[in-house]
Amino acid sequence: MTQLVREAPRALTRRTAEETASQVGALLGSFGLVWVLYAQLLGWSGRLGFAVCWVAGFLALYAAVTALAHPRPVVADRVAGAVVLAAAGLVASALVLTIAYIFTKAWPALHHRAFFTSDMAGVRPTASLGQGGVLHALVGTAIQVVIATAVSLPLGIGTAIYLTEVRSRWTSTVRTVVEAMTALPDILAGLFVYAVLVIGLHWERTGLAAALALSVTMTPIVARSSEVVLRLVPAGLREASLALGASRWQTVRRVVLPTARAGLATSLILGVARVAGETAPLLIVSGASTFTNHDPLHNPMNSLPLYVFAAIRSGEPRFIARGYGAAALLLAFVLVLFVTARFLTRSKVRAR
């Protein structure tokens, strides 16, 4: 009798030498083929068109090489994997090129110490890069973000607790409002604060008004992400706490919130990263200045997004370089926040 030999399952997470050689060979072969057809025979030009043709040629050649030794399911699996890898590489390349471009443009301003320790009071936009800096914008951004966080954090987490822990007929209405505010254009938040506080109550265009406009944008983001985090807390923990005689508020304060602490911190970081680079609300309610202002209740207060906006609009090469420097600082701040959020999320997963 003939014995049936069962084929061992293929390890999907392990890359073989044959698969690597096929990918490298298809990549190099498609490059040479596309270069000959695109540039030499057809006489076409353009980097974008060449890149598109190269990717298409690579996928076709890789599928043909794989089909010589493998059945159709393996060919489809490898081609799909190559498409996903190419898409991820495209996104990563765009991010890396953007960061490299900004920091390259910003380097003439970043390597001056005065850029971090001085403001633009009494400094002309055409002055040398060794004079003037972004100290006033850094201070303004820090003060506005701190005030916006102080307003948005309790409101956002309180709303999330209401949506997850309270059974009420208003829960669906509040959730709908939060989701609608998440998609609210940022400029409308600035217009709302400007109409109510500046025009209605005759407030000055100050850092406090700008922070309140940022908090309108930040609160629904914190509330929505915190709700998702609180829903991940196991129901058994709540039931065990209630069974031991704790009240619902004690359960939330001593069980739910400590369990979701890392996720709530991530939600806060994402909210801060979102509002730190907002420009539209600040254009309406903040007002630009060239001097350092530590008082959010009086006088205009500049910020990094406003500084970048004013520098790019000026048309002066040296002021534009300062604008790129401010953009680099803002980008570095946001990147640090997202890396911190990623680290907190990973630490939480490992703890489980």
C-alpha cells in the first residue's frame, strides 16, 4: 500500500534564503528592465513615473520567479506580502524624507545658541541667524499647552467615566456629541472662543484665550480615547470590587482608574501632541508678538505654530530658516510624545 506523506506546514514568520534571493533578484532585474524600457527605448522621464513602473515591474517579475517553483497560493501570498511591504516602505520613506528635509532646512538656525535663548524683540527678520530666536514662542506654547491640559484632562476623563460607568438615557447623546466634536474643524473652536470671550465678554487676545480654544479641540480627543481605554478594563474587576462592598465611585477611583493608568496617560499624550501644532485657532484668538510673555492673562502670546506661519509668509530667507528651526523643534516635541505613548502602550501589553 502506498503511504500518504503529509507535507509539513510552511512557517509563515520565517524567511528562507530562496525567498530573499527571489526578492533581491526581482528588485534588481526589474530596475534594469524598467531603466532600459523607460529611459532608453521609450525616452520617458520623471522620477515618479519611473518609481511606479519599477514597483509594477518588480511585482510582475517576482510573481513570475516565484511561480517557477511554487504553487499559486504561495505566489499569491508572497506577492501580497511584497505589496504590503512596499506600502509600508513608501509611508516610512515619506516620513523620513519629511523629517530630513525639515531638519536640513532648520540646521542653519538650530546650531546657534541664541536661537533657543533669545526672542525676536527688537530683531529684524533680515538680521543674522546669530541674533534672535524662538524663546518667546517656546514659552507661549508651553503655557498654552499646560493650561489646555489642565482644562481638558478632567473634562475628558470625567466624560469617559460617565460614558463607561454610568447607565443613563443621556449616554448615547453625550457620545454622539463627543464624536461630533472630534471631527470639528479646529478653526471653528477658535471662532467660538473669539465670539464668546473676545467679542462677547471683551477679553483681550491672550494666551488664556488661545489655551481655551485648544482645550475645545483637545477635550473630545481625550474623552474618546479614554473611553476606549476604560472599556478595556475587565468587567470582573468591577464585579469583584462591588461584591466586596465598595461603592461604584470607590470602584472607579481605586480599581478602574489605576488599572487603566497607562492607557489614560497615552490618551493625554495623544491629545497634547494634537493641539501642540494647531495654528488655525491661534491665528484668531492669540495674536502674535515678538517679546517673551509669561502672563497668559494679558497681552498677546506667541507660539511655535504662529512663529512658523509668520516666518514662512515673510519671504525673508533668514526668517524662513528660523521658521524651519521652529518647525523642527515642534516636530521633535511631537515625535517624543508619540514615542512615549508607544512605550507606555507596549509596557502595558508586556505587563499583561
